[in-house]
Amino acid sequence: MQTNLYLTVFPMEALIASQLSPEAFAAYMSVGARKGSAEALIFICINKENGPFCWEEARQKCVPHADGRPKRSFYLSIHRVLENLDLETMGDLYLVTRDGRCLALQRPGIGGGECQMPEDWDGIGLYKELCPVHPLVVSCRPPGDFGAYMTSPDNRVSVPSLLFADLRIVTTPEQSQVGSRVGTLFDRRMEHLKSCIEEVQQRRDKGAKIVDRSYASRFSYGLIKNGVYLCRGQQCLFWPMPSRDILKETAYDWGRSAEIF
Amino acid sequence: MNVWLIAAVVAALGLAWVNFRIVCGQQPGTDKMQAIAKAIQEGADAFLRLQYRKIAVIAVLILLVLAVVVSWQAAVAFVIGASMSATAGWIGMKTATLANVRVANKARETESLGETLKVAFLGGSVMGLAVGGFALLGLGVVVYVFGHLMGQMRPEMLTVHGNWLGIPGIRDIPFTMTVSGYALGCSIIAMFNRVGGGIYTKAADMGADLVGKMEAGIPEDDPRNPATIADNVGDNVGDVAGLGSDLLESYVGAMISALVLVSCQFFSRAQSASPMTAMQLEKLIAYPLLFGALGLLSCVVGITTMLVRKMSNRPHRELNGVTMLSAVLTIVFTGIAGRVFFSGEDMASMGFSVGWMSPWACAVLGILAGIVIGKIAEYYTSFDFRPTKAVAEASREGAALTITQGMACGMNSVIGPVLVLGTTIILAHTFGGLYGVAMAAIGMLSFVTVTVSVDTYGPIADNAGGISEMAQLNHHVREITDNLDAVGNTTAAIGKGFAIGSAALAALSLFASYIYAQAGDRAAAPDFSLILNMINTLTLSGAVVGAGLPYLFSGILIEAVAKAARRMVQEVREQFARNPGIMTGEVLPNYRQCVEISSAGALREMKIPALIAVLSPLVFGFIFGAEFVGGLLIGTTLSAIMLALYTANAGGAWDNGKKYIESGHFGGKGSEAHKAAVIGDTVGDPLKDTVGPSLDILIKIMSVVSLISVSIFAKYNIYDWLTSFMR
């Protein structure tokens, strides 16, 4: 029975060894273990053992149960995991809904052009930081630049690595009338969002402005615009989010669970 | 008239049979789809069988009371009415549970909205045709057998007769009792089907939504939700069988109100300077039946036209088209018939002000009033218009304001329909007296066959969507069924407007008949006038109590839904907690347990509200007498109409306000506004689907029971007995 390595990045950072397939692991973590649990989850498959973790112990402990059932989870670490893993070993990223359905985002490669400047870049980015910190921020920098800025040691408030998603921005009720499903960004946060955008536009030296310090419980996958980014200095990984049309054809059930359809 | 009646009934039931066969001939889809459909069929069959068994016990009691206190003819008519209503409900539900999977499969095979709409409408038309056909069949049999063959309609028999047991003081006109018995039979089944089905469907729906959707985050109709089969069963027993019996009862109630009124008027005017002639009597009794027959034939033509041509991909336009075509044909056919039927009659002596056109014009007024009331309902409940958009917008500020705005929308929506009703009553009375008012009620429901067909198509499409979801069919299939379902929601709100409006008009005619019946022999006195003295303290007190009754009735119903829903919520939570494999898809949930909970809840809770409707006129009558019950009827009718309009439209606005947000407005699904709108919709669900539709049946049951029993409690009541000592 193969042992897989999973880096959960949202809502909790952890490195877990498991004998479950990614889909089974997704279901187990979100709904399958604790009675009555229902929790959205994001995790990344790790292709190779690396970093300063207890690999030997994991190999010993992550074995099938006496009755043949696979070992579902063995936690290697729950703190400062992301920063200690080699970006090259990062595989597909899974977006798991509260009811346990998962969507695999394929990783195209490191440092692609999408990281630097998305095609539809309009001068403002709304980023939901997913790991290791969780705020919602706006920035005048495109995703790659933003990631580099946030992980630069020159920056007073930086992290070694940052996983984040860029979100769609709707700042007027009129925009929402045309079917933009912006979920919890609408209304009460709209005025605040607008003022934050104005602030970063006026003060070009300001790398980012926090819109909301946590935004964990209100984040939904329907808000993701282009995809999920993992930055470490100038290195950037990008997992593109499929378009609505593609999702409808290939992952309709996941889309319904994610309240996209 | 007989020929037209027979032709209409044969055509309607024949077409229902043909459509049923066509539905059965469609492919039922994959094994998985068939397994899901089978579970829904079995659940619906089992519930209706149990429900009918429970109703049978109560029906036998009513039958015995009628046979002993009124007449065996009324008792037999009661059985015929109950049988017709139960049969129509059963056939409709059976067809709907066969059609749902075939609709889903048609969408799967063709991916064509038009083709799928045709199968859904075929299924709905069986219910509609069964309602129209069985209502007229039963009424035709009762009128022909008891009225013609046994002579109850002969002029000499249309007088006040004593009770067959010779109980002193109990006197009534036999024919009015017989047809009222028929109406009561229909009403009793309708009440139980509406209340039982309403509790069933909302308990399952709320259980499925509150835990499955809101707590566990799984989408609508997901097979992992233990309550999802019960939810789909509920659509069939509540929205199909319940709706069919309800509108059959409304249709019969409208017809009966005219027949009873004419009989009472004939007796009352017998000794007057201008008595009604035998020919006039016959024509005034025959015309409502003829009107009904021609309306039914128009619907048969409308439905056939719709089914033989190619459907477009615009379901709303297609459904509106068939409704309008049937309405126009009804107006034309009945106009011609009225011209021929009343030619040469002295219409002025019958109290008609615009010649032969009078009864027809009143019926047309009813049709127009129904359409306007329907449009007002659409205005207040469709998200194409401001009121529902306002409810959605209020959701941005939280659930409390969603509920507040929805209540405001529902309350605002009442004045329009009541102004229309008031105007209709005045105009109809100007054209044709109280008979004209009864004709307006008949007109409003003259194309009930199409209304029910359109209304039934909605739950069939809803079920098809559920099956598509559970069988995990392609998203195109689900988009088609969702599209059809969305149109069904609006048509349902319009249908409710017709049922409530016709109930108000029919209640007025029945109320006039009540005053005739209360007067007994005195109704024939030359100085008799149809007056209800509101200053009489008994009448006024009755009106006050009557106005409160619909609130008690509604409160009990909502409580019943809440109780059953709570049990469902607990069961679904427990299943998820007991077995995490359900959520991971490794284990199937226990659907049967949820079906049984809904079923048991509905069967347990449905008795009290139904008994309130039947017993309250009797209890108050035997305590306070006929004047009190007269006030009680007025109070109940007025209060129930307002409450029915309010609940139906507020519930519709909450429901569609949520859908407006789900279509992407104010943040769409997942937004704070959506969460608030979901709460509003949950509050509105039992209001619009259980309380609202049951209130119009409450009005008619109370009216008919009062009419049948007034001669008894007018003579025997505690108040008179006590005051006789004080004098």
C-alpha cells in the first residue's frame, strides 16, 4: 500500500503521511473522520520526501491497520511546514468542499508567465493569503510581484513562503447585477474594499493593504479568479483555476458543492 | 346539456388515459434512475395508501352522521365526492411518479428543453384532466341520479322537507343537502390531502435543507442526503395529490354554490309575486354544468393543441399559451352556448340585467378576475418585479430584515386581489344577482383542467431534477430540469391566486344559501329578505371568533410542520453522525427511515386541523346557534382570504427572492445575503405550501358543514335553551 504525502495549507498547515488516495484523503479530512464534521480544505500532494521532518518515523507508523484498513493520517508536522518543503516537490493542489468533494488543480511548472502578469491584469489584485497567514489583502502588484514582495527578507513583514489565491473584484452593486457571484465580498465589505483599493492606488509605495485580517470562514472557491500561487522570493508556482465553462463540463458536481453552480 | 357533459367527461378522461399511456411508453432511463424513481414511487404510494386508510375511518363517521341526520342520498353523494377527489389525487400522483423519471430521461436523451417540457406537461395534464373529468363526472352522476331520476330537482321537491327520522325542527331542501354532501366529500379528501401532503412535503424539505444543505454543505437533491427521497416523495403527495384534490374541491365548490343557491332561491320565491318557473329553474341549474362541460372541452382542445405541435424552448410562453387558448375558447364556446341556452327566456324576471349575456358575462368577469389576481400574485412573487427584488435586497442587511420585508410584501399583496374580488362581486351581482357571483366563481375555475396541468408539471419537473441530481446525470440535463422547475414556481403562485379567489366567491354564494337554509320554511314568506344582521351580538361575536379561527388553524399547521421537521432534522443529523461513510459516499443513507418519519408526522398531525374545519361550525352552532355561525362564516371567510393571500405571496416572495440572489445578485450563493434569504425561504415554506392552500378549503368545508347542519343547530342549541329560562 503506497504512502502519500500531503501538505494541508488551509485551514491548517500540516504535513501528513497517508495511505489514502488524494480523493479519499479529501473526503476523510473534510467529512469522514469526526462525526458530523463539514470543513473546506486545501492540500497539496508532495511528490518526494524532503525537508527536516521525521521521515523514518512516518515510514514506520504509516502502515495498514491490523484488519487491513489503510492508515489514514500520520502527522509529521503542524508548524512551519510550507517554508521547509522544496517547491520542486509540490504536486497537484486540491480544493476540497465542505461536503468532501475535491477538484485537482494541475501544476504546470515553476515561474510561468501567468505568475508575473495575468492576461486580464487591470492594475489591482485582491489576494486571499492561504498559508502560512490568512489575511485578505489588496495590492497594486501582479501576483508574482506580490508573492516576491511578501516573501522578500527585505520586507519588514514577510514570510518565507506564501500560498495565496487571487480573487475576483466587484466594487459596485451594478457589477454584481451581471451575475458576478462574489459571495461574502459583497455589501458590508464593499465600501471598505473600495477604500483599501483607493489607498494602494494613491500610495504606490504601499505593497499591500489588509482588507480583512482573517477571512478564513468566509472564503469560498467561487471567488478565485485565475488560480492559486505559491511564491518564495522570485520562485513562483501557479495552479490555474479552470474556467466556469470547463468546470461545468468536467467538475459540475464539485461546482455545485462549491456553490459555483 | 347532458350530451355536452358526457362528451366533456369522456373526452377529458379519454385524453387523460391516452396521455397516461404516452407517458408510460417513454423510456425510463438508466438502472440507477429507475431505482431512484422506484424509491420515490414506493414512498408516495405507501403514504397515500396509509393516508386514505386514515381518512376512510373519518369518512365513515361523517357518512353515518350524514345518513342519520340528513339523508342517505347526501351520504351517498358524500361517498361519490370523496371517491372522485381521492381517485383524481391518486391518478395524478401515480402519473407524476411515473413521469418524473421519464422527464429526466427525455432531457438526457434529447438535451432539448422543448421535448422535455412536452413529457412534463403530458404528465401534468393527466392530473388536470382527471380533476376536471372526475369533478364533472361525480357531479353529473349526483345531479342526474338524485336530481332527475329520483326527482329531487322537481319543482315540487324543491321545498323544505322534514328529516327522514322525523326529528322535529330539522328541515331542509333535499337536493341542496345531496349536492352539499357531494361537495363535502370532495372537501374532506382535499383537506386531508392538502394538510397531510403539506406537512409531509415541508417536513422533508426543511429536514433536507436545514441539515443537508446548511449544516453539511451538500447541494440540493444530493444522494448523500438521507432526506432527499422523502423530499421528492413530498413533492408528489403534497404538490401533486394535494393540489389536485384542492382544485377539484374548489371547482366543485363553485359549481355546488350555484346549484344550492338556485334551489334556495326557487323555494324562496315560490310564493312571491314573480316566482321562478320550472324551465328557468332547470336552465339555471343546467347552465353551470354546461359551462363546466364547455370549459373542460376547451381545455381538452388546448392541451391537445399543445401536445401535437412542436414545443419551443420557452416553457413560460408555451404554458401561458395553452392557458390563454383554453380561457379564450371557454369564453367563446360558453358565450355561444349562453346565447342559445337562454334565448327566449325572460331574463329580467330572473334578476339578470344584461339579458342572455348576464350569467356568461359574470363568468367572464370571474375569468378576468382570476387572470388579474394571478398577475398580481406574479407581480408580488416573481423576481422580475420590484417587491421580490426588494425582499432579496433586504437580505443584504440580514435575516431579520429579509423576514420583515417579506412580511411587508405579503401584506401589501393582499389589497390588490381583494379589490379585484370586491369589484367582481359588485359587478357580477349587478349583472346577475347572487347567481352571477356564483357564476363568477365558476368562470374563474372553468379552465381548472389547464391550471392544474400547468401546476402539476412543476413538481414533476422538480422531481425530474432531483432524479437527475441523484443519478448524477450530465449538467445539461440538470439545467433543463432546473429551467422547467423555475417556471413551475411562478405558475404555482398564479394557481394559488385562482384557488383563493374562487373560494371567496363560492363562499359568498354558499353563505347566501346558508341564510336561506337557516330561515327554513320562513324563506318562502313574501316578506323574507336575505339579511345578516351584523349588529346582532351573536353574529358579531361569531364574526370575531371566526376571524380568529384561521389563525388558530394556521398556527396548528405550522406547529405540525415544525414538529415533523424537527424529527427529520434529528434523524438526518443522527445518520450523518452515526455513519460518516454516508458523506464520503461509501455508504448509502437510510432513505426509508426519513420517508417513514415524514409519513408518520403527517398522518399524526393532519387530524387536528381537519377536525377544526369540520367541527367548529357544529360545536359553535350547538352552543350559540345559527346567528353566531353566520357571523363565524363571515369572519372566517374574510380572515382566511387575507391570510391565504398573505401567506401564499409572502412565501413566494421569500422563495423567489432567494432564487434572485442565487442567480448571481447581491453576491450570489455563499454571500451573507444568500444566507439570510435561505432563512426567509425556510420560514416561508410552510406558509405558502401548507397554510395558504389549506385555508381556502377551510372556508368551503366550514360553509358546507354549516349549510348542511344549520337546520339542526338553529333548532337545538344551548344558548336558546338557556335564554328560554331567562325570559
